Amino acid sequence: MRMHVPVVPSATLMVAVLAMCACGSTSTNAPAPSPSAPSAPSTPTVASIAVSGTAPTVGSTSQLTATATLSNGSTEAVTTQATWQSSNAAVLTVNSSGLAMAIAAGDADLTATYAGVKGSLHLSVAPRTLGLIGVIADETTRGALADVRVEVLNGINGGKVASTDASGTYTFTGLVAETFRLRASKDGYAWGEQNVTVPDVPRADFFLHQACSVSVSPTFDSMLNGPFGSAISVSATPSSCPWNASTSDDWITLMPPTSGTGSSTIYFRVIANMPVTASRTGSILVSWSGGNTRVTIEQRPATCTPSDTFAVAASGRGWMFDLGAGCYFNTTMSVDVPWIHIGRDTHGGGLFIDVTVDPNSGAQRIGHITMDGHGNGLYAQYTFVQAHP
């Protein structure tokens, strides 16, 4: 007997085969592979330390910060974990929390160390600066003085300059603590100075007095050789300006008073010069606050004419006779005729003497006035020739 077998399409057959294969695989008893364990992440390390902050002023503090940059690029604040150190504790100190204190002006490097890595910051501490104020006024009126130059003359602050305003006030800022010399000056006033210590003395006032302006006249006085007196005019402003006169020459004598205020007159005398044939010069010094001037005194030598002749009319004559410079000192005058008369100073003592010649009624006549210098080099004889009528 012939059996009929149905024909299965090939596609259906492949599906069935695959299904059988799948079923066969599920029936396999082999264990499934286990998954691998993940690796542990690496710990980042400190790559660098950055220190930041500002320098405190002397006597004050400033907080510094330390920041660590890690190997993975992240940052971490490590201010309180770091170890701090100063390269110059005389200038800056720093505590364990990064708080810096300025001790004095200067420079220092502050270092923070964390995880064996160091970072530092260089800081400069400026000197402590202070202020100074003051008022400047006229010593007499007590009125405020504007445009007064106020200058520090020495020390660290030397060269600093301020000026007063309309109220007479000046101000300095940025001064370093120290003692220095301070000067206040203004045209027409004598400058004033004082020592100032900051910060102990935060104020320095000045009272300025008007500068003396003094002139004298004459500044040169040339006189004959003899005991003459003369005067010097002093013009001084303001009227309160004091002055003083002095001389180092023993042949010049100042008459009291030798000092005064304002405008006045200085009187002086000179004694005879021995020998009178030589000239000499001396001086009178007039001094005042802020200046002085010197007056030169010249005493000229004798210029006696050894002999001279004068013609006199028969009618006679009377006149003041000029003896000649220097001829009248330490001399003895004599007249050899009765018709010539000397009215005064028969022994010298003046530049001029009164000479009278009587009228002549007879022939021409001749007479003489003779001066004897007594060993002082002075000798002169004056001849008078009187005509006949």
C-alpha cells in the first residue's frame, strides 16, 4: 500500500529547524559567564598652592587665603589646613589661620604649605602715614596769613610742602612717624621754625612777625682828620622793628642810645688820627632781625699847605680863614705882627678861624700866622701881604 507524505515548504522547514535548535540550546546545562568587577577611581593629588591677599598697614591685620589646585583640575580651599610661615617676622607675622599682621614697614614672603606643596605671596608693608595740621597768623594782629609756604626740612618726610589757605590753615597727609624740622615762610615776614614729632604732635601753629626792612643813610661818610661828630639816619619798617648799632673801631664812639625801634638817628664821634698824615677807615654796623648793613667811615689825611701867601687890601679885612684840612689839630698858632688878629681858636680846634687884618695907612706890610705841629708832622706858615693906601 502506498502512503501519501505531505510536502512541507522549505521556508517552513527552516523555521522549524531553527526552533528545534533553539529548544535544544535551552536544554544545555553549561553555566552563563559572570560580569567583570569595575576598577576603583584614582585619588587626585595637589598640583599647586596659590596664596592671595593684601598687605596690612603697620599695626593692623589682613586675612590671607590658600587655594590648592588638584591634579584633576578642581580647586580646594586649604587656608586653615595649610602650614603658614613668614620670611621676615620683623615686618609681617602670620598665624595658623593665615591671618597676617604688619609689624613694621618692609617686605616679606608669606608661604602656605599643604600636602607637601608650597605657595607664597610677596607683600610690601608701607610705612604708617599720618597727618599734620596747623594755623599760621600774624604775630601782632593775630590775623590769618594765607599763602604761607610750610616745608619739612629734614628726615624721611624732608621736602614735603604745604601752603595755607585763606583761613591760615595748612594740612599735611602721608607723613611717616618721626621728628623733623618744620619751617613757615612768607614774603614780608621773618620765617619761623619748630621741631615737630608725629604722631605725638598732630598740630603745629606759627605766629610770624613782619620782617624788618631797614635802610641807612649815608652808607659812606668821609670826613676831615679830627674830632668830628656826625650822624646816620635809620629808616625801619614796621615801626616795631628793632635795630642795633655797633662798631669795633676804637676811634669811633657811638653816642647813646645805640639801639632803637623804627626810624631814628645814630650819632657818633671820631677822635683825631695820629699821625694825621695817614688816612684810615672804620665802620658802624647796623643790625636787625634778618639783616644788617655797614656804614663805612673814612678819616682823610692832613693836607696842610706848608706855606701860602694872601694879598689883603689896605682897607683891611675880616673873614673866616680856612686853615686847611688837618692843620688845626695839636698845633700852636702864633702871629708875628700886631695888625693881624685871631678871633678864636688860637690853639687850633676848628677848621676855620676868625682872622681880622687892620686897615693900613702906611707902606705895604707883611705879617705871618705860624702853626707848629709839635712833632706831628704839621707845620704851616701863612703870609699876609697888605697893600699901602
